[in-house]
Amino acid sequence: MNRQTALAGAGTQAMICSLCPRRCAAPRDGAGGQGFCGMPALPVCARAALHRWEEPCISGETGAGTVFFSGCTLGCVFCQNRPISRENFGKVLTEEELYAVFQRLADQGAACIELVTPTQFSHVLARVLSRPVPGGLPVVWNSGGYERTQTLQALEGRVDVYLPDLKYVTPALAERYSGAADYPEAAKAAIREMVRQRGPVRLEGGLLKSGVLIRHLILPGQVAEAKRVMDWVGASFPPGTVLFSLMAQYTPVGALEGFPELRRTLRPSELRAAGAYMENLGLAGYVQELGSSGEGFIPSFDLTGL
């Protein structure tokens, strides 16, 4: 499905968008998005299925009920989900259709309802999540961390678990790899707002029911940046406030022609160094295994579950 097909039938009511930190004031309407994310007003989704590859406290034994949204507010050159993040593959759903997707995932035994890259549809999701979530499942907001605090405030009380990335704390790296020099400032403010809303993490039966789990994907040659990220987390939140996930799944895919330093996987020595630093800081959470990298772990965006 090409972009034109994906956006067909998205409705005609335009909105002037300021949902993400870019605040590009693009019209979001049935003719297709004209802003950075390229999305219309109604949500576009590419997959909805049980997903067992998240952190254990998110996936549980049955898998997270994961909904992958199309479009993205970032421009990461190494993105593994490029067909949906930049090529805008997906299917437009009404609010009722999206709620029905949540119901089907709950019926399949999902441990939670996980919304992946949802920021560009925050305005719709705030309405959909005002209804009782099927099965009383916790709602997980899985985002790149590039959020406006004002947008997050509109979600207060509707999201149980925030699962943001903290990709960088160095503006030059954020600009080079994600086209957003303001990412560190925006992500830090967003994470503080997420913690304000949900408070300290709360686990029940090994599942995260409420709180914030911060992810960081280690990039090749960027162990020093991973340490700076962990320093900020450790200095910003007392023990027991948040969980931290150190991710090693980097896979060299995407638009890497001008980025030779990213054309390799992570070295074992890099993961060991970052993992030891996390342990020494006393950050509670997870360290991903190197075996989690590879294109075989990238979901199939084929409209499953829609």
C-alpha cells in the first residue's frame, strides 16, 4: 500500500498540528498530512498483535497487545521501522475501529495495550482512551521520547505506563542522527512530566502496572553517550522512581549511506562497558542481550490484526 492509499478516507476535518516539539502547524486532514510526520487527522496503523519481545514486565507471559502507528516525529537515519515511520504504510482507522482493535487484543490475552510511536495521534488517542480500556489492561505509551509536555498533559490519567526512549543528551548527536537538535531538552522535559503523572514504578506479579521505564539504544561507537544518558537518569530520579532498559538490538538498516560509523552491530565490549556502568550507578532495570539484534526481530508490517 503506498502513501496515497494509506491516507485515503481519513476524514475531512482539518487540524493545525502542534502535537510534537516541531510544532510545524501542518494541516492534518483527509487529503493527507503535510507536516513532518506526513499523517492525516485519523490514526494510521500497520500492525496490531501480541508482541513478546519487550521487557519482561511489559510483555509478561502472553505478550503485549502492541499497536504500531505509522508516521514519526523523528527522522532517525538508523530506523528499523522505516516502511511505517517514513514511507507511511498503513491503514486509516476510525476511533471506533481502533477501540475494537484494543478489544481484540484483550480477548487474545494481552498483558497490556501497547501503543508504539503514538505521538502524532495523541489528539485521537486522548479521546479513545477516555473510554474504559478492554479487560482493564494497563495502557503503555511507547514513544521516541520527543514529546511536548502540553501534549502529555492531555493524556494524564489515560496512560498507565510510559515507555520513552532517551536516545541522546548531546544536541549534536540528536541533530546528526535524528534531525532534532532540541531532542535532549524536549525528551528530558517529557520524561519529567511522565514521572510527575505516574510517580514511582509499581509492579504486580512481575508486570509493570504504573510508572516510567526509560529505554536507551546503544549506538555503535557511542558508549560515552550511553553513559551520559545514564548519568542524567541517575541524577534526576531517586532509586525506585523509574526503571531503565539498556538496549543492544541496534541493527544496521536504514539510510546509512552518509554514516559509515553506524554500519555495524554493537561490539560485545561496548555492551559490557555500558552494562557495567549501569550496574555501578545502581540503575534498576534491564540489559538486553546482543542476540536481540538482527532483521529477524523487526516486526512484519502487513496490517496483521487490523
